[in-house]
Amino acid sequence: MPSDKTIGRLSLYRSLLSRILRAGDSHIFSHELAALAGNTSSQVRRDLMAIGSNGTPTRGYDIRSLIQSIGECLDAAGGERVALVGVGNLGGAILGFFAGRRPKLSVVAGFDNDRDKAGRVLYGVRCYAMEDLPRVIDQQGIRVAVITVPASEAQDVADRLIRAGVRGILNFAPIRLRTPAGIYVEDVDVTMSLEKVAFFARQSLTHKG
Amino acid sequence: MPSDKTIGRLSLYRSLLSRILRAGDSHIFSHELAALAGNTSSQVRRDLMAIGSNGTPTRGYDIRSLIQSIGECLDAAGGERVALVGVGNLGGAILGFFAGRRPKLSVVAGFDNDRDKAGRVLYGVRCYAMEDLPRVIDQQGIRVAVITVPASEAQDVADRLIRAGVRGILNFAPIRLRTPAGIYVEDVDVTMSLEKVAFFARQSLTHKG
């Protein structure tokens, strides 16, 4: 199985390639893609060879077919249906951000413990009460979920999602979830990231004198 | 200098400790903090010893003084002023998310190439036109910036920020920025993260079935 990092790079390549294609280019050399992705051309060639794509020395890679090959690796054939729990400020922004961005990866259900949100369509997504979570996850075949609830609720939400059949979680709550083996969790901790940037920005000034 | 990972863990500890303090506890043992942070008690003790904090065998760590010690390590004494470039959907969500969350880390200026936003206060932050960026960054002593513009504009924005004096960047655009040595960049790529979760959630099912 490809590593976490390989999958991350393929996802980045696709984002970059889609943008280049929209800008009007049809071919790209590995060193050009490497410059945009912040790695080396040999790394790019290895990653793309692993999904069966080879460039030519004269024209490089065909961007359209490369995007398709990456899609065959990354995307579920019939598309992946995603749930989001916690339709507040951050959850709403995530919904707005993903809307239409990846046709094969769409958020189809939102859950919130604010009962006023149940039954409404918010940010383009149908919202449900928390007690409907097991039924909706099961009926819609949802295996991927995004958690945007406060830290104090995140573990309970993760437990419920996993019991309902979810196998992968993108977690925005500033807590590390305890999950059984076989469940993939990716943490996005925006506060931590900004605190790291602030810390090292300051060190860089101090060290300069 | 502490590593990237150590700083990340200290930031996470502080988030967790603040929540526990609000819940009414005054002391915590290293193994309890480790369980919440998803690491080991010896790791927690090492990290906290590095900032001069030691627990007692009977009561563990005093949460209040631990939060203060972490703050002395992570926070700039006078607070850190942050700029955000790209006051769209994602930028607005980030502004809403950070508002009041960390008193020592506040977004004080937003920039956007939509001239209608200049001069307005959006999501609690004063917005400026892009051409005012060098002046505002300099006058306000801003060293940290968040980039929430589309990928096609992110490199140009980063170049401008660095020329204006910014030393650390939190980058939400799906592109790897080219920056001079001494500039700290942290990437948050939400699409990549969700694609990874979806990929590994599917593998976990395949391997079970």
C-alpha cells in the first residue's frame, strides 16, 4: 500500500495539475511539477511511475491523462460520500470550501446537536439531528467523516461515527482521538499550526540579532 | 532550539489544559495529559521538564502554572500581531475561528484584492487593499501572516509578505511556497487531508473484506 506521504503528494500534484490545465497548458516536465510541489524531479517521477504514468523526454507528461491516473488511485470508483459533524462557524467554512471542489468526494450530510439545524439545508448540505447519525451513515454508505465540534465533544462524536461504520476521520478538534486499529485519523489543528509559525518566526528574528 | 514537534505538542497541551481547567480541575498527572494528547507519560514529562515544569508524585502538575509556563515559551511577551491575506470564505472562517481564541496571537489586519473590502471591518478585522500591505505590515510590526488566497496567487502574496518583513507563514493554498532561508512556513492543505482520509478509509475496508 502507498504511504501516507505518497498519497499526500499525489493529492497535491492533482491540485497543481488541475490549475495548470485550466491555465491552458497540456504537458508538464517532472522538474516543473517538482518546483511547484516543493520536491525533486526524481521524487515526482517515482510517485508517478508508481501509478503507471511515464512522461516522454521531449514533451514530459500529458496533464489530462496524469490527472486521470491520479484519480484512479485516489478516488473511489463511485465517489465517496462524506459526513460532517458540527455545523458551526468552522464546519460551515469547511462545507463552503469543499462544495464542488472534488466531484468524487462530496459532503452529503451534516450533523449538529442544535436541533434547529435538523431538517435544514445549510451551506448546501442537508442537516440532521445527532440521534439520526447511525441511520443516515448506514443508509448513505458513508465511510468518511469530518469532525468540527469543540474538543470536549470530539471523542464522543468519533465513537459514535465509528460505531455507525465510519472508517476515516478528518479531525479539526484540538484533541487526539482514541480510535480502534484500522481507523484512519488525520488531525488538522489550526491553532497549533499558527502557534508554531509565530514561535519560529520569532526565533528567526532573535537568531538574526 | 526546541523542535517543530515539541512546539506542536506544547501547543496541544495548552489547548487540552485550558479545557480541563475550565471543567474545574486544578491538577493533572502526566499519564492523564498523555492520554488526551495521544502520546506517553514519559514524553509529556520530558516536554514539560524542558520548559522547567515538574509535577509532584502525589498531585501531579498544577494546571494553572503549567499553562503559564507553556505561554512563556510559546507566546511573544507583548503578543504577536498577525495579518491574513485573502478575506474570502476560507479567510473569513479562519478569522472567525481565531477571534479571541489566543489573546497573545491576534489577527489585526486583513488584505484582499477586492477593493470593496478595503476600509471595512470584516469578521472583526480591519481590511486593507493589497497596495497598503508593505506600509501596514511595517507600521504594525507584523511578522506572522496567514495566506488564504487561491493557489495561483499564493507565491506572489508570499513574496510580498516576506519583502514587507514577515518571517512566518501559515499557508492554506494547495501549493508549496518557495521562500528564502530563515522563513518558517507551515502548510494546511484541507483538500489533501480529506483525500488521504478517504483513501485510507477505503483501504481499511478492502483489507478487511
